[in-house]
Amino acid sequence: MSAIVGTLVTASTVCNSTLQAVNTTKTTTSANQGFTTAQTAPVIRKLVTDGMAVDTMKNLEMHKRLIDFRSLTNNWNGNGARPFSEKLIKKSSDIFYMLPFKPDVFPTARNSIQFEYEKTDGAYLEFEIFEDHIGIYQILPDGKEREYSIKSGDKDEIIELVKGFYGFSN
């Protein structure tokens, strides 16, 4: 595959948001990332929006993983797990896009999709997304645990939890 050469994007301000991009290339040969041959592509390394930095390569990888859940078939985990409904994948994608920081994404055998955040101080935040509700599990830096569920439509609470996890709560 031929290399795609990107252009350097300079910082600009749009609606109080700053886009910073660095033109780099990444060569991937790992089959477990969905590549079967070496590929080179430009990578925008950092997107800074309202003071929140995210690794756009991770965003793309996690979103691709989420979309790839469509291809899981019966017994995808060897223990009888069922495939995910289009409704659950769409719901999870919608939540993924609205989050200010992107989580690690995993399928579960409980017919749910799990979003995880983890920090070096031991803090942990998990959303287990089901079709009819969202389970939330937290480990605070002091080791205390908290577990509860919310209605599927309560997206503002999810956003506030993620912002609070990273110290940006209102």
C-alpha cells in the first residue's frame, strides 16, 4: 500500500477549541490490529479541545473495535456469548462520540459493551452499556468502590462522570 502523505496542520482557534496536529507516520504490521500487511498512514497525534487532549489514533482504534462488534457471531468467546444487536452497537457508538475523553472498549459475554477508564493512581471508571440501562462501576483513588445503574437516556450524567474522573467537573 502506498504511503499517504499528510500536510502539517497548524494550530487554529474555532469556537474556543484549538486543533493541534502533527504530521507523523505510523507503520503497523500487527495482525491483531486488523492489518495483514505493513501499512503507512499519517497520524494526527493530539487533538486539543477546550483544554482536553485526546489521542486521535486511540479514538480511531476504539471506534473501529466498537464497529467490528457487528461481526461477532454466536459463541464468539467460546462460552456461548450471543452476537450484539444493532440497537446496542448504535447506542454504544452514540455514547462513544459524545464522551469528552475516549474509553477503552470491550465486548462482554453479558450481552453488553463495556467502556473503561483507568488512571495511574488506581482510579477506575467503567460503563457497562446494555440496551435498557447502563451499569456504572467506580474505584476511587482512596480505594472506595461505587456501583449503580442509570437510565439509558441519562447521557449528561455519563459526560459529567467522565469529566469528573479527569478533574474537569462543573
